[in-house]
Amino acid sequence: MKDFFISYTANDVQWAIWISKILEEAGYTTVLQAKDFRPGSNFVFEMLKATEANKTIAVYSAAYFASIFTMPEWGAAFHSDPTGVNRAIIPIKVKPGEVPKMLRSIVYVDVVGKDQETSKRLILDAVAKENPFDWSKAEFPGSEAPSQKHTGLSSKEVAESLLEILDTAWTTFQAQVKLRNKLAQKLKNRIPNTKRLQYEEFFHEYFDQMTADELILHRTIRAYTSNVLAEYNQSALDLLKQNRALLSDIPRLKELKAHLELWLAKFKGIFESTPSSCLVYVGVEEKKGFPVGIEGELREYIG
């Protein structure tokens, strides 16, 4: 049995390879799709063996959270150790991206923006069996310690944070759209003369007629809405409310704020209490759609 199974998405393959390399050099054994799943092997069989490793290393990024293929990988480890007592999942955040609610309770290693040596040390410390915390570095934090002045984020930094959230939400939405289209087509192929409705209403209309496979797709789409998009939209709205000066600098952010407020009102008022709902749209009847091109305006503002 290998020490670590490294779970990652294709966008982060170089990070996964590097993490595997430093672990192997430190004497650990790893399972990595890029190096261990050879041409001609059975992918499903290899994946089953991989998930039997002692621990799973999840390579966190926005793409990782948006992928439907990584969810079963970290989900298996999470199920085997829900309290985290055995540290079955050791997350390593390599790129920006908001961590979904279900995974927030698991402490992760953050190497975003860190240099190579610092990243290597943090990762090896994280996987060590014994806690490497060094008490000798503890200093008295009283009056003789130098004071640190707290500074708030600049408008540019707020814009960068907002853009990061929007980019991650868009990646998630694109993955959700693929599942949405797949479910809609399955229903149309199976049920004759389906009604011409918006997706939101369409899935509500035919919810009671869905098969077991279709319900799995429905629940997955719903999970994207409730566990990912709702959090990203709330974070974006909070940023806008806390930094109103940015709305003056980029006037179309007021459209984004109105869109997010309506989306979240609909999510909290209808979606959460309606099991047949799997999507929240506010761009058709409400006329408060996402302001197309706002990411470009943010990038131009950031410079």
C-alpha cells in the first residue's frame, strides 16, 4: 500500500508531479496518475488501487474545486475519516480559489506565492507523522514586541480579489452547464413532448419523473449551486458592500451588486426550501443577469 495518493486536476499536473517528486525524495511512496497510469492499463482498476493509499493529498485550486472528477477522490478519503483524526486528507493549496464549505473544516497547507524551499518545507512538515512545531521560536508577544500596523486592502487589491472569485465562479458554472445540458437531454430523449421551459422551471416540472441516474445528475447540479456558487456569490457581494469606493471607480459593478443580491435572495428564499430546484437564474424574467464583460473591466482597472 502506498503512502500517498495525489488527487489533482489536469490544470495542476506540474504541481502534482513536483509534490510527488519531493515526497519520493524524502522516502515516501506516492500514486500519481501522470506517472503510474500507464498506456494499456485499466483506469478504473488503477484508480481503485490508488484510493487505497494510506492518505490522500488534494492539490487545491479553483480548477480542482470546479472539477466533477476530483470530488469522488477526496470524497472517498473524507468518508473514511470524517473527523480528521487520522488525517486521511492532507490538502495543499497551490493556486487561489475559494474552498467549498464541505472542505473548510480541513486544515490545508497554503503554498500560493511561496518560493520553492518554503513550499517544500511546508509540505514535508505537513506529511510528517510527528508534529514538527518548533517551540524555540516562540517569543513573548507583550509590549516589548514591535507593533504591527494593520492596513486595509487597496481598491486594486479588492478588485484582484473580486476578479479571482468571479473567475472561480465562472469555471464552476461552466462545469455545471455541462451537467445541466446532459440532464435536460436525457429527459427530452426519454419523455415525449416535453414542455418548452427555462431550465430552472424545466427541472422542477419533471423532477418527480426522474430516474435514479437522472436524480444523481440533479443532485450534483444542486450541489454546485448550494456548496460552491452560493458561497462565491456571497463573498463577491460582501466585497462590494465593504468597498463601495470601487463601485464609483467601476460603475458597472453596481449591476453586478444588483445581480448578486437578487441571486442570493432567490437562493435563500426559494432554492434552499425547494428540493426540486437545482439552479438559480435571474437573467431572464428578472432582467438582472450577470453583467457580461465585467471581468475585462476589472482587469483593465487592475492594469
